[in-house]
Amino acid sequence: MRELRVGVVGYGWVAGAHILSFNEIPGVKVAAVCSRRNLSAAELTKKHGAPIRVYRDYAQMCAQKDLDIISICTPHPFHPEQVEIAAKAGKHLVIEKPVAIDAKGVDRVERAVTKAGVKACVCFEVKVIGLFKAYRDMIDRGVLGQVHYGEADYYHGIGPWYGQYAWNVKKAMGGSSLLTAGCHALDGLIWLMDSRPVEVASYSVKSKSPDFKPYEYPTTSTTIMKFKNGSIGKTASVIDCIQPYLFNVHLVGSRGSVWNDKFHTDVVRGLDKKGWSRLNVQLADSGDVAHHPYRELFEDFVAAIRKDRAPRFTFDDAIFSHRVCLAADKSSATGKAVRL
């Protein structure tokens, strides 16, 4: 089995999690890093346990014949051009969310990947965390019956105490609350609902706290979605909260409900019907990338490359989730529902 070699662009917080996760997969090694900073190849090699070349020129890194995958870990607005360069060089792509912060950028990313015929994985890794896997299995086994309502809400105060705050406050960098953060919840909810939204309506507001005053866009939004199969759902994206991180999920079906690590159903006999039963699963309860299950997501992507199949979580679905976020932001700006 030929070793797959990865080049990483951007060497910030999230890149460290990508490098660790790739290097844990048998037959995969991170071999190159591109950064605007003056990095030491010797120091990176020592830190990550394998030889790593350092580049300042991204196109030069992408041109290297021995690299198979490019992992994009830079701030959001840089993604479209970097995807285009890597895809044109024939590299498969791992792209941190969001892939872009506007419709033109999303179109550029989709077009570049499709034209080049490379495989692409967008980092919506919450779908492989224990909670979401358990929900998916319960839905597939009929424990909830037919799900007709769902909520997935993202609460994470991204204030001056948080690393990405300095650049995230700019609209040209963060885009919106949904794009920079809440897209994880929205994408996960769409996957659980087994249907795509056909219409969205969204409202937004901004905290009066001085900690969030520098933001150039509304920091809280709530989006109502009408799905093709007739179900409805809601995603709140709140990056101006003063509270611990919370990823809230609640699904309601014809035979039962799930709410974070609790469930209630009439399908399973012997349960106490007077209260919730408990699920012993890993929750999506941290914004720390070290907590995120990148390895499982990347393992599937590597298998997709080796077996020449589509990744389990498709690039097309990820692009659609971005378009839903953009439609929600348009609804919030215009005060009107937006059809998809």
C-alpha cells in the first residue's frame, strides 16, 4: 500500500489537530507545511515525529509530485483560491469549514473540485462524534419513528479571550455567525433530518456586551428550515453568549425523541415512561479542535481515495449546507424567507 502524503497550508491551532489526526492513520504522513511564518523544518519534524518540509510559496508546495492531499487550515477567505491551485495540481483536498464566506467563493470551490475530478472532504466532523452516530443509528432502526422536527443549536462565545477573535470580528473574514461557527450545527441537522431544506427564514441580533462590539456582523442568528419531506427544523448560531460551550440537539419523531444525551421512546419495552433515559455517548461539548474526531473523518476520506469511491460525507452535501447558510443570511438581511 503506497503511503499517502499530505501538505498542510496554514499552521495555526486547527492545523495541529489535522497533522496529529493524519499521522495517526496507517499509511498516511504529513510531509509538508506552508505558512507565512518563518517555521523551522527541523522543529516541525521533531514535534510531529516525521520529516516535514517547510514552504512559504503555496503554489510551490502544491506542485510537489510526492504530495497526494492538501489540507487547507487557513482563514476562511483564502480557501477558494487555495482550493483552485491545489485542485489544478491534481491534489485531493481536505477543507476546513467554511469553504468560503460568499456565494461566489462557494461556486469557485465547487467548480474547481468538479473540474479537476479530485476528491474533497469538508471538515464537518461533528457528524462522526458519538452523539450524532447514536442518533443516526436510532433513526435508521426506527427508535424515533418518522422525525418531523429537529433542532441543532451552536452556543460558543467567541470573544476577546478566544484565539480567532482578532480576525473573526471582520465581516470580510468571518462572514456571519452561521458561516464561521453555526454551520456545524446546521449541516449536522440536515444530515439527521434525511431531507434537504427547500425554504429558510432567519433573524439575527447582536449582543450589547462591549466584548462583542467589534463584530461587523450580527453575532446571533436563528434559522427556521422547511424540508422537502415536510419536516421542519431550527438552528441557532450564538457566538456572543456568556456561558459554557453548548451544542444542543433535539429531535422529535412519531415514536420518540432525543435530546442531547437523553432519549424517550415507545419502541423499547421496559423503560420508565415517566422520564428520560440516558445515552452514554460522547457529546459535541467543546469548541477545542483537540476534542474533534478528525481522525475518523480523515480515515474515511483516505479510504475513499484508495478505493476510488465517494467519501461517506459527500462534498456535494457540504456545498449544499453552505448554500443554506448563505440563504439564511440573505433572509436575515432582507426580512424575507428564501427558497432554495
